[in-house]
Amino acid sequence: MSVTPEARRNARTILDRLRRRYPTVRTALHFASPWQLLVATVLSAQTTDDTVNRVVPVLFERWPSPHELAVADPEEVEAVVHPTGFFRQKTRAVIELSADLVERFGGMVPADLERLVSLKGVGRKTASVVLTEAFGLPAIAVDTHVGRVTRRLGLTGEGDPAKVEAALRELYPESAWSGISMRFIQFGRDTCDARKPRCYDCVLRDRCAFPDKRMSPDAPPVMSRSGAGEG
Ligand code: SF4
């Protein structure tokens, strides 16, 4: 993949504006160790960070390390994680993840992407969040917001999250990677919504290739259509 200097300049301008808009960005999930962030991230699927933050103090007090959670009674864990939804799947996931971590890494979360994604149930997105937030290492986590926003802005034409991540890695220097995801996620939540983007109030409008901009709050929602990059 070859990236032109102009594409890099455009990408830098976009990120600079998002940095001004969101000067500090951190995950809203509460954690005290990489393992706790791994577990909290698994629990955060399909629910709010607030809900996870209410559940994890109870979870980590009862099972304070992967060694304990690996051998926990699933029914007891289910009762604790119940408020986060999908509690059976999530219980199985955090127990299996902890057991895998104990068995292969002695309970220590590895600080590199390849070994992190080798853990049971850990994908690139979760691994990248842990690298950035818990270890302070450069990584780009691509979720639905990052994918949608970067496609609309024309930073990538890719749909597959791993390819979006690769495109962003090409566009930005490694020193910038850690601040990218959280800013695009925040921007996707408060401005570039999937169905009701606030294009009329968008600091990136002049940089945006999205053809169906909503130029007033009363404009109809964006319909999903192939190639437009919603979702
Ligand atoms: S102009 Fe609209 S579609 Fe483009 S980045 Fe801004 S909010 Fe998103």
C-alpha cells in the first residue's frame, strides 16, 4: 500500500482537529491491572461502561486474580456479571480467558499484540485497547465507530477492521497511534453518528468525503447503502 504525502497531511489535519476537540482521552472502564482491563473489556460488549464499572469492583473483590477466576464457580460469576447482559457467554469467556492466561502465561498478561490475540476470546480490538490503555504502547483499536468515521472521512475504503487498522497504521506515525482510536470513537458517538451524523455541526466537514451529509438537525437519518460506509 502506498500512501501519498497529501493523504498523510490530510490525515494529520484530521487528527489535529480531533486532538483539539478531545485533548485527553482514556477508556472510561475502571481497572487496576492489564488483566482487569481485559476482563472489563470482555464484559463491555453490548452494554455501557458505567454498567461494567458497577460490576467489576464486586467481581475483582471476590476473584482478585486470574488464578481465582480461572477456577470460579460459573453460577456465582453469572450472578455478579448478570447486569452486563449476555451473562452466560460473558461468564464463560472471562473464566476461559483467565484459565488460558494462567496456563500459558502464568497469569501475566503479555504486552504484545500477537501473544494477546492468541488468548482465548481476545481479538485485535481488545488486545489493542489493553496495549494502549494498560501498557502505554502504540496500538490502534478498530471498533464500529472507528471504521465508520474513517471510511466516511475517506481515510480508508476498507470494511474489514484489520484492514482499517492497517490503513491507519500506514497513514499515521507510530507515535500517534495510541491517541487515535479513543478520539474517533468519541467523535463517532457525539458527532458522526451512524444514522444521524451532525454534519451541520462538524469540525471535519471540509475534510469529509461522505456523500449523504445531514446539513440540518431535521434532515432524515442516513440510510444504510453499500459503499457509503455506515455501520
Ligand atoms: S461531515 Fe458528517 S459524515 Fe462527515 S465526518 Fe462530519 S459528521 Fe461524519
